[in-house]
Amino acid sequence: MTFKEIVLLYDRLLGKLTRLAAVLAGLLLLLTALIICYEIIVRDFFHSPTEWVLEVATYAIIIAGFLGLAVAFRDNAHVRVDIFAGRFAPETKRKLDMALNVISFLLFLIFMTESMDLVTSSYTYHKLSPSILRFPLYIPQFALVAGSFLLLGEIACRFLFELLRLPLTKEEAEEKERKVR
């Protein structure tokens, strides 16, 4: 098996894992919408507000956000400022992207390790939310670690694709195929 084949296999496996995280993030956003609707109905029609909806909705949105990081990066759906990069030659832009991927990888590696320390501390000391739910804080905090881990995988994959000059999107692959013909 060549290095290129290993990278492509890694990309397929990571893509499936990233898509799974995206589905979970979507389900959490749906859950948030449903419990907020429930809160509105019971508060307005039955004059019986809940005490748990705000906390659960907040955790669900935070978890969904971090689980969605990797798929946003994979699909280039993130905010990207390319005022200067658009003016560079393609090879210079490729090298700049690779350098930015390395910097991003290092920053998110630090973020992930610090988040893991937070999760470990919350788990070890049995930290609970200061609310009526007394929810274990390590559960929503773990989303920071999981989301960062997936994002690190996607950044590494993008770097390897740039290094091997593989097409990042289907459009790039089709364009490359046309040039070969």
C-alpha cells in the first residue's frame, strides 16, 4: 500500500467519522428546537415553566457547535478571509495554506490538551453544574475534546492532500481529470 493510498483511506475513514459527528450535531440542534418549543408551550399555555430547558439547550448547542467544527472545515463552510491570498500565485497560495494548516494544527492541539485537562479535572473532582439538574460537567466539556480531535484530523488530512497535491474537492478532481485528457 502506497502512502497516497494510506492518505486516501485515512480521508475516507475520517470523512465517515466527521459526517457522523455532523449528524449528531444536527440531532442536538433539533433536540434544542424541540425542547425550546416544549418550554414555550408549557409556559404560555399551562403556566408551568421548566427549570431544565435552558441548561440542556445550552449544553446541546455547545456540543453541536464543537462537533460541527470538523465538518465545517472539511466542506470549506467556515469563514475564510482571503484578501491577500487571492492575489498570490497558486503555488505560493498552496504553501501559505500548508503553513496556516500547521499553525492551526498546533493551536487546536493546545486547545484540545487544555480541554482534556478540564474534562479530567471535572471528572476527578465530580464537578456538577450549579443548577437544579446537578449535571456532570465533564459530559458537555468532552465535546471540546472530541470536536478538536476531529478538527485536528481534518487539518492533518488537508495538509497531507496539499503535500501530495491531491484534489481537495470533487470539482478540483474533475478539473484535474480534464487537464490530463
